[in-house]
Amino acid sequence: MRFPIKESLSPVEIENGLKAVLKDGVASSIMSTLTGGVFLVAFAVKLGASNALIGLLVALLPLAQILQLPSIILVEKIRNRRAITVTACLLSRSAWFVAALTPLLLSPSRGVAILIAVVAFHALFFAVSNCSWNSWMRDLVPQQSLGAFFSKRLGLVMASGLIASLIAGLLLDVAEHVAVKGELFAYAFLFGMGGVAGLAGVYFLSRIPEPRLAPSLMQPFKRAVIQPFRDPNFRQLIFSLGGWNFAVNLAVPFLTVYMLNQLHLNLTTIIALTALNQAAYLKSLKGWGKISDRWSNKSVLAICGPFYLLSLLAWTFTTLPDKHLLTLPLLIVIHVTMGISMAGITLASGNIGLKLAPSGQATSYLATKNFVNSIAAGIAPILGGAFADTFTSRELSWTLRWTSPGGEVAIEALSFEGFDFFFFTAFLIGLYALSRLALVKEVGEVKEQIIWSEFFAFVKRMGRHLAFPRK
């Protein structure tokens, strides 16, 4: 067999497999950086896509994750997760070569349609690969080092993504001044290189060994899907993370559009802020990994969740009602805070699912969790895109006035318009999701007072280190 399965793996095989997982993470990060996020949205804006189409474009990847449920049948029938993952990734990542031709051969209007089709194709096969990959990693990575390993992987992912985004931003900036359509040709190059990086990741995936899938996974599809919802603890986790993903994706996918159209920032500034966000993310990962292993994943989420929500709310103050003197400094603080808190959220929300999923049923449990997350994360940007133009023409403001014989002073204390409404709504929904998280039980969790005291002690140590660095 091309992808043999072993009854058990030796320590050397596990170590080599984990190294290959890290290498795939780097390659996949470069691919997703060059073909998604800021560059995908900015390219769509460049092609003239409306807010509704941008919302649809962003929603395709999470919505396609609903295929994780029928993918359970595929995993149970074939029972070779490496073969499924490698084949699905090969198909999904090859689609970016088609996207590379979009700005070269087609008009902007047709380019948007082809771009949506490419992203949809990529998303469908990515969902299939994600289902088998999650189950595969559940059995490959030692449980006692989940936090440390995935924090290390996330660190490499963010570092490679940071470098790729800076190089890509420089390329776009230079290309814009070289030729009339230089920026479009630069996007074509970025998508092509993203495809190359993706195929490199497929090679590394093919080198990862696979332990045999636990026999207890064999069960009817309907039962496999319903079982996670019958588990009270896991059900609370599902709904908590689902609400969180809806809140985040109601606002975050449109941050690039907001900075381009409402704050009128150039792409270079946006990429610099994104790089700052990724640097903060990267710098804090190791610390969150230690906290999650020492205490619990809930401990990390209890700290990071409120800070992330406050960062979302802070976006509403970047205009009052227009750009002001503190807009850029506020954006810097927001991006740093979001990066630090999102590092902990990404690490802990992934690990807590792996930790609470029973052995032998990880595929169905994790696929069901991802299914709910995907529905929430897919519906949110579609709603955001559909109503964005409606709220653009509406404003809610609160002005403080001081009148005296010498004149009148007016201070714009609050001004909501356009995407500001989504930022505030996301804040409220996120608070509800965090309240549901408190009902989830995890081994190793401690009282909230201990968590916060540990966190503030860590902040003080970091502050002293920055103020008085060691020689």
C-alpha cells in the first residue's frame, strides 16, 4: 500500500511524524497567507466586488466545513486517514493555480465569479481533508503535550505567515508603481506561489505515519452525529464555540474592507498592521501553551476571550465619525491586543475539543463540533455582507455639549455607522458565548481568581523584562 497503517508507532516514528506536521504547517501557512485573508479580500475589492459578494467569498470556507459530517462515513469506510487527507489536499490546493490565471485572462466582473468558484472548490476538498486530519492528529500527538506541540506549530505557522505577508505586501507596493496593471499581475504571482507552497505541504503530509483507527469508531452515521449532542459537557462546548465563531465572523472578515473604504488606509499600512498582529500572536503563543498544559484550556479562554471582545468594541472608536488623530495609535493597540488574545483562543479552542473528544470517537465528535462552528462562521459574514450597505446609510451618535457665555464645545462621544453596528453586535454575542463556556467542565480547571492572578503576575514579569532587559 502506498499509505500503510501501523498497529502502533515507535517513538522515532512519532517524532519524525510530528516534524512533518510542523513542515506542513509552515507550507500551508504560506499558502493561506498568499491566497486568503487580507490579500484575498483586497483582490476582490480591486476587482469591484460588492460587500455582499465579499461576505459570500469569506463565508465559503467555513460553510464548506459542513462536509465534515458526511466525511465521517468516508473515514470509517476507507479507514486510511493519510490517503484521504493527501488526496483531498492535493485537489483543494491545486485550485489556486486557476486563481492565478484570473487577473491575467478575464475581465474584473468575470474574475470575481471565477474567484468565488475557485474558493468554493478549494473549500469543499479542504473540509474533507480537515475531518480526517483532525482524527489523525488526535491519535498521533501525545495527549500530555498537546498544548506545547500545537503552540509550537502555531508559532511556526504565524512566523512563516508573517514573513510571507511582508514580502507579498512589498511586492504589491512595488508592482503598483511599475505598470498600469502591475498590481493585478502581482496578485496572479501570489496565488501561483501559494499553490506551489500548498503542494509542498501535500508532500510533507504524505510522510506522516498513521496509527490504526480505533475499532470503536465503527457506528451508524446517524448515531455518530447525534452522540456528541447527547454528551452534556461536549454539547455545551459545541454551542459555546459556535456562538463565538458567529460573533467573530460577523465583524473580522470585513476589517480589511473597513480599513480600505472607511478609514482610507493604503494596503501597505494594512499589511503592516496585520504583520504587527501576527507578531503579537507569535510572541504570546508559548506562554499560552504553558498555561493550557499547566491549568486548562478554559483558563486560557477565560483570559483571552474578554480582551478579544474589547478589541472588537474598540474598532467603533477609530472613527468619531471620521478618522481622527488617535485612529492609527488605536489601531496599533487593537491589532496587538487581538493578536495576543487570538493566539490563546485559537490554541485553547482547538485543544479543548481534542481533549474532551473520547478516544475512538474523535472523528465524529470533532467533525460535529466543526460542523456547528462552520455553520455559525459561514452565516455571519453573509449576513454582514448583505446588511453592510443598509447600515452604511444609518448612524447612531451621542454628542456631549458644553455651553457657556464664552461659546459652545461639542465632543462626539459615540458614533456608530456602517460596520460599527457589526462590531458592537459581535461584542454582545461574544459575551453570551463566553457565559456558555463557563458551563463546560475540563480536567485541570481552577478557580477564576487563580487564573487572573497568574495572568497579571505574568504581565508584571513581562513588563519588568521589557523595562529592564537582561544584558
